[in-house]
Amino acid sequence: MTAILGISAFYHDSAAALVVDGRTVAAAQQERFSRKKHDASFPQQAIDYCLSEAGIGPEELDYVGFYDKPLLKFDRLIETYLAYAPAGCRSFAKVVSTWLKQKLHLPREISRGLGGKYRKRFVFTEHHESHAASAFFPSPFEEAAILTVDGVGEWATASFGIGRGNRIQLTHEMHFPHSLGMLYSAFTYYCGFRVNSGEYKLMGLAPYGEPIYADTIMEHLIDLKQDGSFRMNMSYFNYCQGLTMTSRKFHALFGAPPRTPESQLTQQHMDIAASVQQVTEEIMLRMARHVHRQTGLKRLCLAGGVALNCVANGRLLREGLFEDIWIQPAAGDAGGALGVAQFIWHQLLDHPRTPQVPDGAEGSCLGPQFADEEIESCLKQAGAGFRLFQSDEELCDYVAGLIADGKVVGWMQGRMEFGPRALGRRSILADARDMEMQSVINAKIKFRESFRPFAPAILQEHVDDYFELPPGSSSPYMMLVAPVAPQRRVELNDQQKNLSGLGKLKVRRSDMPAVTHVDHSARVQTVDPQRHGRFYRLLKAFAAKTGTPLMINTSFNIRGEPIVCTPADAYRCFINTGLDALVLEKFVLLKDEQPSAKRYEAEANLVKAQPD
């Protein structure tokens, strides 16, 4: 047995992954255990979980890998600060102290985290190598082009190359400070969202605006080449030397300072979001065209934080440059833990690789699961009222009926997902036909911005009936946005067509309005029996009752918290929000069947948590 532990830590979204004899046994983000969103600390609990899942101790590990090279990254930081000195002294002092205490001593930190029991080799791959490995090795392709795009690793901000058999080779890189991830994050910051977590909000805001600033971005901020490479005019940015993303010159260009977080969104913010989204898509298209020309390959693998921009991914697919695209479900830094472990197994140890169909990602369901005994014990300890169903058929028929009746259901089944998407294991589910459901879930359950869209989960065999995708198209990881099929759309009158900004939100645009965004698009998840099991059976039961083979699937959490991990996490979220029902494996809880004290607590917390 060869056991390899991969770790990503200290920058964003720490995680651990364990590969045993080439198979990914477990992978999870630290945030799910610590309950701190995007936890960047050493992933102690995630490591402990992975080892426990495999039934081994640290002394039984053969290799431990880290997802980037700290010394190279430190070199980049020092060179950057020297280039901008004396500007950036405050930022430099803040960063260097952390590096001297911790990040330059990773073998020591990891050894400590493993209880001093691991005394073998540490392997450090380059950041974009880890991304590339996470993209290609689990893919179903024997041969493919690889494109990785993110903020920054050591020096690289984007790279491309080729994967064949059990090897990857990156041949070209774009370097810091010129970065598509940093460009998008700068606009995330300017529009009042948190960098490294609010980028998906900016993407969701974009359809409410018009890309009237796209030419401004192209003229003043970047010099874009035909191959997708570009240089940024750094006088508009502050992230190299300061503690903010944008400079006064940037603010002057757009006529206002950055939006204060939680303040009102204006039409200008929406137009800016639309503009940078359009520019991002154009850059990704140019990069993909160049990669296709250079490699001549028909398939593409994607990873890196920018690969989570599912709108851009959808455009890549529709452009038809590649016959097939596979995107790592945990495309951000967390996936680097998986990538370095796979890299060690295939590339360094030279073990053969047999591509798996539909893929080798294990459905990205690599986290903890809980036995019925654990769930029942948790519920009894909480004094919860529940009922237990004996068969899948009875359970799915009952829960499908709840959803068809307008109930919002917390759904926890099997192993937790690895990556940022809830894929039917830790999900909130509701009826997509209900016009008011988007507002209800955003306000009373998720406690988040009203403009945020929801994704549809749809039976794979019906995907082309509802979306402009080829019959049988697969999007199991919710990584692609597609237009809603014309036959599902509702014709808008002239007044509705002329609405602007958030005024667009209340208009019915299709026969599944709760998952149709204002630009007639949706972030699609296809559900199949092989990957999704009980979730597939639930959708089948819902389709039998309603004639509709899809429903809302959004992550089981509230704003500011990670997706739930344990039954206790799920129960707490259920009690403290407007959820109507909770399903834990085959246990079902209804809000109005909980003890009166619990219902009163839920109502009180709901009032306190109402967003402004």
C-alpha cells in the first residue's frame, strides 16, 4: 500500500486529500470542520479526517506533498516589495512576520500537525503544477490540453500544456503581477465584495448591468494580445505594494471610491460587473483558442480559481473550440491538495493511469458521512422530533411531495462534497416553478443579497428539454452556465424589456423562474444515477408528481458560514432559518413538529437574522 497525503494551506481555503494506491480515498476543506468560511489555517481537522477515513496513522504515510513552493513564493514577495519600495512598508511588515514565523518552515509545521510521527519525504510541487494535475489526472481523457488560470501561485498566474497518459507538462506561463484572477478580484473589491470569496457575487451581479465599461478596461487597464496574454497598467492597482486592490487612479477612472460593503448597489456597480465579466470571457476565449492552436488537441482540462467562473466556462463550451471540456470540481486552492497527491502518484512514482468513465473524481463526494446511529443519537440529544423511513422509495416520494407543496428542504446525504458546490449531498432544495422561491430562500434561509441566482439540478436525460445543451450533456459539478431553452421562456412585454438593474428581478422569464437568471441563463447541474444515487431518485419522484424533472439546488448553509458537514451543523441551520424540513439520510424532520421551544427559538433567530 502506498499512501500519499496532499495539503494546501495558509493562503486561501486550506484542505487535505489522501490518495491510496492511486485512488482518492478522502478530501475535505478545513472550513467544514472549523466552521470558519475559507479557513486558511493549517488543515489539522481535514488531515485527521482523511487519515481516519483510510484507517491509517501518520506513520503509515509514504509521502506528504504541499501544493506550492513556499521559497519561490517568498522570492516573488520580496522582489515585488523591493520593486515598489519605499511604498508598501506597512504591507511588507505585516506579510513578512507571518512568513518568518510559519510559512518558511512548512516541514516543521506539517510534522507538528502529524504529531511528529511522519519522518519521510516532503514533496513541494509548483502551484500551477498542482492545479494542472488536479485537472488532468481525474479527467476521463487519455490525452488533453491543460489550461490553469488563477490569481497567482509562485510567479505564474496562468499556464498551459499537455497531459498524456500518466504525465503532465506545462510549457507556457503568464507571470505576476499580470493576472486575470487579480483583475477580477480588483473589481470584486471595488464593487464592495470580499476578495477571494465574493467573486461569484460579482459574476451573479453582472447580468443586471450593461458592459458599458468594457472598452474602458481594455483601453486603460490592460493590453490584451491575441493569444490571451496581457499586461496590466499597474498604476491603476495597489495589490503589489498596498493593503487594497485598487488605486486612486482606478477610482478616478470610474468616478467614485470603492463601494462600502453592505451599502446599496447602484446601476454603475452592475454595469462595472457586466463589463469585467465580458472582458474575462474574452480573455478566456483568446487563451483557449491559443491553447487549441498550439496543442492541436480536441479536449481541454481546466483548473485554477478562474475556472470557477461558470459563465466563462459555458461560453468556452458553446464556442466549440474543444469537443469536450473537463473542469476540476474543486478548481481553487483546495483542489491543489488533491493535485499534489495525484502528481506524486503518477508523475513522480510513474504509476500507470487508466482514465475512468465518466471520470475519476468520485463524484467529488470525498468528505465525511454519518451512520444512522450517529444521526439518531444527535437528534435525540437535541430533543428533535423526527420520523424514520425504511425505504428509498417511501423517503423520496414523501420529500418530493413536500417540495411540490412549496416546502424548502435541507437535504444531507452520504459523503460531503469536496469543493465549493453543493451537488446533492449537502443541499437546500425547493421547487423551481415557484416565482417567489428565489426571494424566499435568499431572505429567510440564506440571509443574503436578493440578486443572487440559484442553480437547477435536472435529470440528465432531460437536460436538452430545458437548456440549450446537446442531448445527454453532462454537467455534474455545476461548472457550466447555459441559456434556457427558447420553448421554456416567457415572452416579455416592452415595459419588462426596458427594466434596468434590480428591477429585472421580479419578472417571470420562464416556466422555472426561480432558476432562470435575468439574462435567461442558469448554472446547470445534471443528475445521473451513477454519481448521485438517492438524489437522482428524489428528482425522479418529483418529476413523477409534477411533470418537472428539475428543482432548485443551493448549498446547505447561510451567508458567512461554510456548507454544513455534520448532522449537528445541519440541525442547527434547520432550526435557525426558515427551512420547512430537514432530511438526514432517511430521517425527516418537519419544522412544525419540533418542540415549541425549538420553534420559538427558530422564529426569534429568523427575525434577528433578517438582512437590511
